[in-house]
Amino acid sequence: SAKSRRYATMADLVVSASWTLLWLICFGYLADRWRTTAFHSTKLTTKVQNNAQAAMAFSFFSIGVSAALAVFAFLRLRRGSYEAAPEGHKQPENKEYPAQPELSA
């Protein structure tokens, strides 16, 4: 029904926005920790530094993906339930069904 689709879309919007906020906090925390960490030029710390940069890149790109999902959910919510139906699906018209034809013997 239209009401349950609206609730599902609102839940999608809340979850996507929450993930965006969490990834933003994660990126800020990782960037601050990377900034304050003193790396020495040993082979082990180079691997640790590369891992930290990879985690920061993943969280940075996850912010954009989650934000895009939140925007799409908002647009879907704003568009309404009638246009949220799948392509090719026609809304039922408000007509009565025709009478059943008589059977001839």
C-alpha cells in the first residue's frame, strides 16, 4: 500500500542519512589520528601508514555514496507514492467491474 511504501522510504532516508553522518565522523576521527601520529621511516610503519590512508579513502568515498543514497531517498519521498510505482505499472482506475456475461445454454 502507499502508506507502507512511504514508511519504507522514510526508513531508507533515515538509515542513509545516519550512515552519512557516521562515515563523516569516522573520516574526521581517522584524519585527526593520522595527523597526530608520528611515523618513522621503517618498513612496518609504512605498511601501517598505507593501511590508515586506505581506511581514510574508503570512509571518504563512503560519505559520498551514503549522501547520494539519502538524496535519492528524499527525492523518492518527495515525489510521492504514485510515481514511486515501478515502470510500466499503471494505477488502477476507479471504475466498477462490468457485469458478468450471461451464459447461454
